[in-house]
Amino acid sequence: MRRLLAILLPGLLLLTACGGSTAEPEPTSQSAGDTAKFDTLKLTDNGDKKAPGVDFPKPFEVAEPTVKVVAEGTGDTVKANQIANISVLALNGADGSTLEDTFPSEPEPLELNDDLKTNSAVIYNAFVGAKVGSSIALAVPGQKSAPAASPSAGATPTPSAPASPTQLLIIKVLSAGDPTPVLDKPQGETVTPPAGLPTVTEKDGKPEINVEGAAAPTALVSQDLIKGTGATVKETDTLTVNYVGVNLVGGTKFDSSFDRGEPASFGLNQVIKGWTQGLAGKTVGSRVLLVIPKDLAYGDAGQGEAKGDLVFVVDILGAK
């Protein structure tokens, strides 16, 4: 979803502020804005893995954020709280040039949850009630160039902000389904780790790590203790996990979501390299032992009480 958000976020924020309905969604998708602008838009469907052909008079401009189903699909109706899997073609409204095309890639998930409903009811209502196979057009107004700021005496003039054209997005709903529930604890087959690693026991439902006799790692160690049966984790996923971390030298515990009493959620590409590399390719439901060299953790400086080579036990409870 990260790449898609970079495209959609400006439109989502603008649509939050426009005058679309915020009521409970009707059985069919709700439009918003000056939808007559889409009357001259022509789409040529090229399947699910190739962007549609898009023809429209240029320049294409809207004065307010505008969204509408422009080609209705024949699949099931998308429901609230489902995940819609979508592909996006983003075009420059001035000349029709392609800004982004995700059709050749794997579909991007869009969660139709309460957060989206609160932050952008218009986008939420456009998707909820649409049919799988539909193409939704979203137009985001361009920005006029900002006047240059007057320089103070002797200062270099500040250049004006450049104008930007209307952005036109064609979003195809490829499928929709209910999200996979987040697990309460690991689920899968117990794995016996090789000798020489830190040992892990469990007390009162919490894993405990014993580093006695464990050698400093020469490379990242990512060892399943429980092999989960869920989806395979990707580097771009957002994970829900329980974890505990200790220093390899001395075994001092420096962090534990178990002690806080609730799992943590984060983007796997937004954490230390040892986590990103060590958890990508694992499966939901797994309990993973990570022994991380300091260069894949916080380096020589460390962070807080986390210093040098680190050891984690991570329960992967969900991924999206």
C-alpha cells in the first residue's frame, strides 16, 4: 500500500475537506464533486494486468476533488470493512502523460475500515457499494503557482512554487474480501533450533531468552521456533507482532510488547535491518528467534539500553 498511498494521499486529504456525503453508504457507490467532467472520459479495458486506455479532452481540469464509478463491474458488491485489491493508473490532466501505473504489479490492498471512513468518507463511500471489476475515476485539482515571497533587504529572492496540473486516477477494483483476523498467539509446527543459539523458554505465556553460551553472530540468524501456516511476509507489509528483545552480552531485556500487554504494529521496511531481513519470507503464525549483529541493529552507539548484538523473539500475529 505504500506506493499507492503516495499517489492517493493528496486526493484523500482533499476529499476529506470537500462536500461529499458522510452518511452510512448506500447499496451502490456514491459519487462526489463535479462528476459531469467525467462524461467525456472514455476507457478501453485491457484486462487486469494492463492499464486501460484512457481518452479525454485536454487539458482536463476540475475545481474540486471529484470521484465516480465510470465503468461498472459485474462482480460482487464491495462491503464495509473489507479489503479492496486495486490497481491504479495516474495521469497528468494537462497532457495525459502517465505519472504512475501499478497494473503490471501485484494489486494494492485498500482497507475499507473506520479509519478511512473517518478520514475520507468520500473515498470510503465511492468504494463501498461498488462492484468488483469496476473502474473508479478520481480527479484531484491542480495547484496554481504560489507567488514568490518578498525577500528581506539583501536576501536572495525566494522562487515561486510551480503550478501543478489536475491529476486523474483510474482505479480498478480487482477483488475484495474480508481481512484475515490477527492471531492471539503463534500457530503452527514447533521447530527444534540448532545448538549454540540463545535458548527460549516460556513462562506465564511470555517467552524468556537465555543468552548463556551463545556466540556473537557473524551474520544475521533468523530461526523459526514455531513455523506458522499463514501468509508469507513481504518487506512492504505492515506487521502485528508480540516481541521481546535482549542484549546478547549480559542478556539485559530492553523492550517487550508482552510486558506492555498489547501487540505492536509497524511497517517492516521502517525498522532495523535485522528485522526487515530476518522476518521477510517468514509466515504469519510463526515465532522467530532473531540474533542480530550490531551493524544490522543500532550500530556501535546503540539505542537506549539496546547495545551491541541483539536477540529478539518475535511472534508474527498478522500481516497486511
